[in-house]
Amino acid sequence: MDEFRPKKSDSALVEKVRSIFSPSGPLSRRSGYEYRPQQLEMALAITERLVKDEHLIVEAPTGVGKSLAYLIPAVLFAKHEKRKAVIATYTKTLQDQLIRKDVAMIRPLTGDFTAVHMKGRANYVCTSRLGRALRQRGLFDSAEQEQLRRIQEWIRKSPEGDLDNLPFVISPRIREFIQSEKGACSLRACGSDCCYQIARSRMREADVIIVNHSLFFSLFGMSGGDGHFLFERDFVIFDEAHMLEQSAGAAVGKTVSLGQVLFALHRLYHPHTRKGLLAGGRRKGLIEFVTRAEGVVKNFFAEVDAVGRVIGDGAMIVRIRQPYVVEDTVTELLGEVCRAVEDYRARASEKIVHELDGARRLVGEASVLIKEFLRGADSSMTYWLERGGSGSIRLCTAPTSVVESVGKRLFAAGPSVIMVGATLAVGGSLRYFQERIGATEVETLVVTSPFRHGVQMKLVLARDLPGPDEPGYDDAMAEAVLVSVRRSRGRALVLFTSQKLMQAVAGRVAERMEAAGLELLVQEGSEGRSGLLARFRENVDSTLFGLDSFWMGVDIPGEALEHVIITRLPFAVPTHPLTEARMELIARRGGNTFTEYTLPEAILKFRQGVGRLIRTSTDRGLVTILDSRILRKPYGREFLRALPECPVEVLKMDGTVEEVEWEG
């Protein structure tokens, strides 16, 4: 590989980065570290763009060491220029790795710096709200009062007040009453001893701030954005950039649910428990008003549910295409509740004034969101409702495209935006990703994999299996899965796109796998993803059947995972309103929805699934594709081109295999 040569070869910062990542540099002298030219190439490219305040999108496959490749340049640049580096990731796992492992590892290389992991304000205890809750004993039963006392004691030992680190379980209601909340928790109201205000102060002083995508875009949406993102002269690096469109869309969009509105009203008064900020005293008229509002809200959402059942023919997710799908019977009343609470505030006890402000704000926000949803006036947004169990109803909006709402602001002239991901390219190009997020003018870099896939991986294709819509498909798939699992004696992750097919295959193979001493783990029931993965790691003879959440983020190096089996090419069924709307947008401008959206999305997910296999330079194994369309259909060649070159076998219906020439 040719070494990346930045244009500003005389830059001291570029040369510093080159020396750190070079074959004879301090990184290479660390025990267990292996020099990777791809990592050096990536680090130099990022440094070059930071120096010039330019943007860059990088695909860096697993094994490149991308975290260090962006973190070291970011720290050096932030310190040199006295600017803040904002690192945004999608998963908590990566955030924890950065703050607990990588930050400590690079300090000897970069010199000392401060890094903080900043979470949304609801993750922190507001000590002022905790104090008010402790004084308002009438709001809580004895068990809740005991929880409050334990939280108070915990805060004395853990003043950071991060609720994720709370060593005992508290009720959702208690959490809602003590967490930091806009309006009820501010530096002026709480002072500098509040946990959230302490976290904010640490963030203002830090060189590196690690956040998740959601928090970044929430704060970005509220900021002016004049020459910065969250702080003056900051710059941002997005890791796990393949989730960027989803995260940005969710942050720009809005959701309001029945539970959300009821919670806001119940903070004022709950007719069942007879608790709330209005309980007791001479507030009967206001209590009756809030109680009536609760009934109206329940009736409104029940009507939304009924209309949704009709429009969606019983579907749980229903797109709303017309304004005022039901009559607005609720927003005016909620506005009246806000005004009544405001009037009451003037004569209320000082100890509940801030809580009244918070409750009133929540009711007001719910009213605005419901009105905006019913109006459906923004043609750039997609509107839908989600019907859940126990009468749960959510009204949802999101931008059909983030290009206008996020992309243009994000890539406007100013500080650097660096985007990094392991699977961003389609056909070796990042053009599809660029178009989805509005970054068509941004420079790109695709780094090659450091792994030797020709030695470490073998690809197995099923040519003779029936297609998904052909007779005998379920039976043939079950037999093919069983044959494939036996080849590797378990140690297999079997990826499905359909719960129905997964359950059908599991039912057909379970007894025979058990008889062969192979444990079968299936993603269903009460056991969560982390529990299944833990059991899969522990028993190397096990096989795990997984759905969507197992196609990415699964990192199991070594003998526990030596076989990835993909049952079906992951084409998304365009049933979700947002997917449907995005395809309609392409069609309206005369584009081809299959080649411009459906196929690229499937290829990216396919690459993520295949990428579960080879996680280190010592991993070995098989990737088996049990969808015969990869050989039968013209688009199958696009999936094969997305894979690294490696030996190929064809699996026959009788379980035998034959080697063929690579045609990726």
C-alpha cells in the first residue's frame, strides 16, 4: 500500500502524527500492538483535514484500529489549537471503550488532556429536585420515600450523580422526579453543586467530549451553529457513521405518546393514587380540571387508535397522509391546563414552584406536538402512528430526508466534520452514503482491510435452494441450516430477516441439533441480546439464531464464532412509513427506487452481517449465504462484489460442496 502523503507535508502536527503511527514509532513499541499502514493512512488523512478545517468521510474496516486513528489526531489538534474535540458514537459500548480504555492508552503519546463522557441531562440527578422530593413526603409512598433516602446517601459518595451507575433499582416515577429537567434544573436555580451542573462544568473545561449521536443532534438543533457545533470553535468526529441518518432524523423528528401526556398530567394530580403537586389544600377546582383533561386525553388517543386500525388494516405502524386524521379535541384543553397552573403558581408554596413549572412545560410541549402532528403541514416530514400493547399510542414525525434539515447545516463552512465507519461503501464508493446525508462535496477515503480474507475466510453459496416465494422453502432452508451448522460443529451465528422463518427453522432443527450435542439459542422470549451473546460465548458448540439487532454490533473473536450463516439477502420490506416515504421521494424525481435505495441499503446490511466473522488477524471461518438469488439474479453480483476476495464453495442440496473460481 502506498503511504498517504498529505499536501501540507511541512505541518508539525502532521509530522507528529506520522511519527506516532510509524513502524518505529511509540505505538509500535507498545506490547501487543501491530503496525498497520492502513491506520497510518487514516490518521494522516484526518490530521490533514483538521489542520485545514475541511471535512472527510472514511470507511475503515474492522482491524484498522480506527478509534486511535481519529482520537490521537483529534487530541493533538484540540490541544494545539485550544479547541474542543467532540467525538460522537452511536453505541454506549464504544463510548465506554473510548473513555475507559483508549483515552488512558494515548495519554503517554499525546501528553495530558481532559476527556469527559457527556450524557443527556435526564441521566443525571438534579440535587435540587431530589431535595424538593425529600421534602414533599405526601407525593410518595413509603417504598418511594426509602428510594429517595438511598439516592441521597448514594449522592454523598458519588457526587457525579450518573443514574446509569446507581447500584440499586428505582422506580420510573422516582427517576422522573429526581433527574435533571429543562426548566426545573438550571445553574441559577440549582447552583454549582447540582450533579448535572457539575457535569456541564466539566464539559466546558474538557479538551475532548464524548457523546452519543442522539445527544449531539439534539444539542446541535438547539444551538445557533454560527462557526461551531456545540462549543465555540469545536469540531466533530462521528464514529459508527452508518447510523448517522437514523440518529439525525430521530433528533429532528418528534414523538408524543399517550403515556407521555398522562405522565405530565399525573405530576400535577393522579386521580388513582391521589398524589401530585396539587394534592391537598384548597385546589379542588384545579384538580377536577386536570382530571377532566386526563379523560379527554384518553378518549383522544383511543380515537386515534381506532382510526389507525382502520387506515392500517390492523397494522401496528400506520402512515398518516392527511391532516387532522381525527378531530383536535385535546390541545386547547391542555393549553387551558397550562394557563390554570400558571395562575395557581402565583399563590403556590415556594417549595413546589419549580416542579409546577416543569409539569406545566411538559403539558405545553405535549399540546404543541399533538397540534403539529394533526396539522401535518410540513411536506418535508413523514407522519405516522405506532400502536403498541396495552393501549400504547405514539404519534411520530421525522424528516423524509436529512439532507435539508441536517446535512446543509452540518457541512456548512466552518469546523471540520469527520465521519468514520466500518461499512459505508457500496461498490467501493461512498457516493450512496454521501447522498443520503447531504455530503456530496465532502472528500472520501476507503481504507483497505488489514485482514487476509483469502486465508482467513471461505465463502459458501447455495445455488439449488428454492427462492423465498417458492414451494418447500421453509423445509429446504431448515435442512440447509442444519447441514451448515454441522460443518462447523456449531460455533455459528445464523442471521434471519424474518421472525416467522426463524421460528419455523428452529422448530424443524432443534431436536436434531440437541441429539448432535449442539446447543440452539434463539432470539425470542424474555432473554435479552446481551444474555444470549454471553451464553453463545461460553459454549463454543452453540448456535445462535438472531434477527435484525444481531446483524451489527456483535464482536465475538476466536473459536466461539467461526461461522456466519445468512439465510436471506437483507432487503428491507418497505412497510415502515419512513422507508416508504424515502422511496416515494426518489420516485417523484424519476429515480429507480430499487437501485438507488433498496439495493444499496441491503448491501450495506449484508456487509455488516458478513463482518461479524473476522474480528482479529487470527480468526478463521466460513460465511454461508443460503439465498440462491445471489447466484440466480443479476443483482446478486453486486452483493458478491461487496465481499473481500476469498475461496468460494457451492453448497448442494445433498450437503456436499464443490469449489468454484472467485467471481466477486
